[in-house]
Amino acid sequence: MRAVFLDYDTVSAGDLDTSSLTRVMPGLQFHGMTSDADIGPRVAGAGIVILNKCVLTRDVLRGAKDLKLVALAGTGTDNVDLAAAAELKIGVCNVRGYCTQAVMQQVWAMVLGLTQHLTEYTVLAKDGSWVRNEERTVLAHPIRELSGRTFGIVGWGELGRAAAKGAEAFGMRVVVANRPGGAREAGRVDLDALLAMSDVVSLHCPLTTATRGLIGAKRLALMKPDALLINTARGGLIDGHALAAALKAGRLGGAGIDVLPQEPPVDGDPLLDPDIPNLLLTPHVAWAAREARQRCIDEIAANVQDFLGGGRRARVV
């Protein structure tokens, strides 16, 4: 069965072992990147398609007469028309849990970077401020201990649970939000209440119709003025204009953002404004540890091998 990897360069910098893939799919064709115009021709005649960020529309899937399986190199599925895949009896599988440790590191790097004001203090240490006025430099930005504070989690899946372990290690109280758009669950709190009580809020929920624009101006106004907002999930969860305004006005303590609604932000984004204070912004790298990417490759191979044996491992369709 012919197999193609449409955008291998989005998961590898030449540092991964692909032998697990080629053992399962001898002759697998690797394409570093594939333009929108080339997706259809490259998918044509393939029985298995592996992709990370390329988009498979209904039209592309309809034209792929031999396609049996779409294997995603990640957890998100919003770049594949799942309804069309189901109608056409094309299987779709994803990779789950491969980057848990990497994402947890990113969450806590951002929380600690903002709490300790590492960016600002690095500037003060290097620009001569420390030499000119030690007392004013050392106390220029407020540093607080995390112990005893509240860590709010929106999205109680594997990533949310991993972030919670970090919070517990710092002596924080963990609270979990009820599922946005879902029923209330014992031991959880409604999102608005969680925002009001939390000192740090970390988003780990998927982007759905119920969660798009989940955190806008009204909900940001519920948060403590010194609270931190961390988003390593999906950019569409947050209204970027509202977040930028809240940070500029000092109505929020800080934000750590690893994801934007459009990636890369070729049409611009309000959070790219260099004058926004207390904002750490990274280009969707929370998942990108080498170990996590290797794990992803090996999980894709396991998914495909299971599919070829008649199984449904990690299937979403």
C-alpha cells in the first residue's frame, strides 16, 4: 500500500529516527513540505497519508480514491474533515500523550518566568541598572511565592493532569473547571468561579464550538489583577485583542501564550505588539522536545501497524 508523509519537516529537524515508519511502510515517501496546490496530487493513489499541519478538505478526500487511513502526527484533528472521512470510510487516527512532559515543562517555564520576571530582570542585570542602583533594581518587579496559591485548570485531560502535578509540587491548591458546554461534575467548579479564585489559570481544552473565544473581555475581567493566564492548547480559545488590552491596562498580572489562532501569524495578531507588558509569547513549541517528537513518530508507526492488522488503535474516525 503506497504511503506518503506530506510535511515531515514540521516534526523533524533531521534529528529523528524514522526506521519504525519505514519498517511498517516500506517505500514511504517523505515530503518535507507540501503546498495546498500539491496536496491533491501527492495524496492521489496513496493508501496511507501521514500529516501534521497540511489540510485535508472534503474535496481532497473525495479525490483520494485509494485512501484508507489518515495518520495525524499530533493530537489535533481540526485540519482534517472528519465528517467527510467518515462518509467516505477513510480511517483517521491521531497521536495522544506523546508530548505530555514537554508541555508541562513549557507551562511551568512560563509560570516561573512570569512569576520571577526573568525577562525584565535579565535586562536590568545587563543594561547597567544593577550597577547604578542595586536597591531599586532588585525590587523593581514584584516576585511572589507560589505555595498556598490557587492553580486553575481548564481541560482535565492528560495534559491538564500533568500540569496539576507541577502545581502540587509547588504547594499550590488545584481547582478544575467544569467542561465548557458540558454538564457539571462533582469536585469541579464553573469556569467563571475558577477564573475569579485562581492565581494561575492554565488552558488545556480542545478548540470546539463550545470553547472558541472562551476567554474574552468579560472573563478576563473576572480574574485577579495579578493573576497569570497560560495557554498551550489552541489560540482560538482566547480573544487576543481583549488579552492585549487587559495586559496593557494592568488588569492582568501576565500571560504565557504558545499558540495563536493563525500559525504562523502571517496576517498579524494583536499579541505580536512589542509594547504589551508581562507577556511571554512562543511559536507553538510546547510539544517540540526531541524526545516528544520521536515518540510521536513511533506512535504513528504503531497506529499504522495496528490498522494494517485490522485494529482501531487511536482512531477518531
